[in-house]
Amino acid sequence: MAGSPSRAAGRRLQLPLLCLFLQGATAVLFAVFVRDNHKTDAALWHRGNNSNADNEFYFRYPSFQDVHAMVFVGFGFLMVFLQRYGFSSVGFTFFLATFALQWSTLVQDFLHSFHGGHIHVGVESMINADFCAGAVLISFGAVLGKTGPAQLLLMALLEGVLFGINEFVLLHLLGVRDARGSMTIHTFGAYFGLVLSWVLYRPQLEKSKHRQGSVYHSDLFAMIGTIFLWIFWPSFNAALTALEAGQHRTALNTYYSLAASTLGTFALSALVGEDVRLDMVHIQNAALAGGVVVGTSSEMMLTPFGALAAGFLAGTVSTLGYKFFTPVLESKFKVQETCGVHNLHGMPGVLGALLGVLVAGLATHEAYGDGLESVFPLIAEGQHSATSQAMHQLFGLFVTLMFASVGGGLGGLLLKLPFLDCPPDSQCYEDQVHWQVPGEHEDKAQRSLRVEEADTQA
């Protein structure tokens, strides 16, 4: 008992000290290395005699706004379905994303735009940073309710590095085309989180099982997140694709894929649901699988029909995953994932990668014309055939799974360090562990009063 006061003081200081250290270190690195690129530096921009129309900001920023809303509103509210964890779902999303976007700016731009001893940032850096934050939040969904904020911060620190390296290996070393992240974001984030959850397995989690479900209003709030993600997903996929036809095609394919996945989800949910009734968990999540499955191929000549077919398949597979595979993950594989990221991001991400393999293998000069260079530059330059490009796409999937699995394992070992504060088995999925919740003092007083009354009657 003598160590209890010091342990309590350590818990109190753990998060503030970690936040201050990481923010301070990030600020120092920004001061030393980060500079404006030629499109944001006042002197360099005007020296080039450019017009406003030449600045990519005006083309990219509307998409950035949509992606930003998805990360901070869509992901946050999608995870408020837990009946007593709403503050943490929204608050920790806000917390993690704000750190991840700073850290990933350093990691990604060091790999992509480091020259002259400096990292040069612009609007594309902002979008790429949000993409990394999205992958971190996908992993967060797998361990939602079972980890403390200090643990989550360290998870984001490690995952941001591995995300950047994996993306660099795929896009720059292997020449993989992944327009918007079936592999680099969704597959990576999902399997990083799943392996992390497996390493952090809690055999006594049944003590908090009663808090793991939803209530009517929490599911309703979660649908706000679903609608935000659904509406803005075409921007997410198209944000950094080639301007004009490429961006137009990406948004169009994502739009139809999402529509088809929603219909597939409603159909399968009614088919497998109890008493032929819809399950809100399916609708909140599997309806979004259409955006995931075309993340790799939406920039390619997938065709609107191909987008519809892919979206319907993804919605179907995701719904079946929630109904049949999620229980098996915990009972057989000891993976206690909270949000079903395997069904929304994992399986549709893998399907999307395989779809990219197929569409890349069918690429021809006749189908793409002069647009082949923007979609498959290595094929246009003669360095790859369509078949070899498809093989590189497939190898990219295996590389992503390797990075995600090894990273998730290392992350789990890091988060299991004994000095890190985490909720006990009996207090998982509970806001009051980390937040001041309105009415909590009244609840405690009422419980004390009931105990006193029971003692008096006894």
C-alpha cells in the first residue's frame, strides 16, 4: 500500500509528460527540417511568375476538407456505439489524429520530399498526413475501450513510422498503384490493429462484457459517423489522384461502389438477421465497404459496372463477416477487436488489392490511350508489362500484410509495458476511467445511499 500514492502520481503525470515530450520533440524537428514548398513560400512562388490557376491548392483543398471531416467527424462518431464510451471514442479520435498528422508529416515527407537538407510541405502533405491518421484510427478501432491514452499515443508513434515506410516501399520502390489505400491505409491499419489486439488479449474481459453493447441513442450517433464517411468517401479516394480524368473517374467509381455496397448490406442484413430484421451494426459499417474495395482500382479503368459489382461484393462479404466471422476471431483466434475492423477494412481491403491485381493485368494501351502514363507510368514507359504490373500489385499486398503483422506485434509488446496505464478488465469500455463525466458524483452518492439503506434494513 505504501507504493499506492507514488503509483497514483505516476499515472497522473504519465499522459501530460508524454504529450509534452512528443509535442516538444515534434516542434523541434519541424523547426530544424520543415520548410514551405515552392507553392507555399511567398518568395519562391512570386519569383516564378505563376498565376493562381497554377497553384495546386485550389484543386486539392476542397478534397482535403472532405478528408479532414472524415477523419475527425466520421471516424470519431462511427465509434460512439459503445453505450458508456462516447467521450473516449470522439475525444481519443481527436487526440490521436492531431498527433498522427504532425508525426506523419515528418515521416512521410522525409521519405517523399526531402531535398536540400529539408522537408518541403504543401497541401499534398496535409492530405497524406490525414491518410496516415486514418490508418491509425482504423487500428484504434480494434483496441477501442481496452487501452489508455498514453498507450494509444505510443501506438500512433510506431504505426506512423511503419505506415510511411510501407507506403514508400509500395509506391516508390515496387511501383505499386494504390490510388487511395486499399493496401496502404485499410489493409495496413486493419491488420496492424488485429495483431495488436491479439497480443493484448485479455482472458478476463468478460468482466466488462455488459458495457460492450450499444443502446438506442449511441447507435443513432454512430450513424452520424457512417453518413459523414459515406458522403465524403469519393473525395477520400480521389484527393491525390491525377487531376482531370483520373480524379473524375476515381470519384465516379467510388460513388457507385458505395451505393452498391449499401444495397448489398441491407439485403444480407435482412437475410441473416434475427426474425428477418436489419442489424444496425451491419448498416453502420458494411455499407462503407464499397469505398474500401475500390481504394486501389478506382483510378484505373474499372468501369461503372465493375464498381457496382465490387461494391456489392464488398458489402456482402463485410455483412457476413460481422454475422459469422467476428465471433470466431475471439473464440478461436483470441482476437478481441471492438469495432469489427476486419470486416470493414481488412477483408474489403484485401479484396480491393486483389481487384487491383486483376484490373492492372487487363491494362492495355488501347483501353487507356494517352491516359496510361498517369495511371500506369511504368507500363507506359515499357518498364513493366501488364502482367508484371499485376504481379507487383500482388507482391505489394504481401508486403503490406508483413509490415502490418510485424508492426502490430511490436506495438502489442510496447503497449504491454507494465508502467503504462491501462484500464483493468472490469473497467474496460468505461468513460469514467479517463474522463470527468457529468452526473458521476450523483451516481456514486446514490449507490452509497442504497448501500446504507441495505445495511440499515439488515
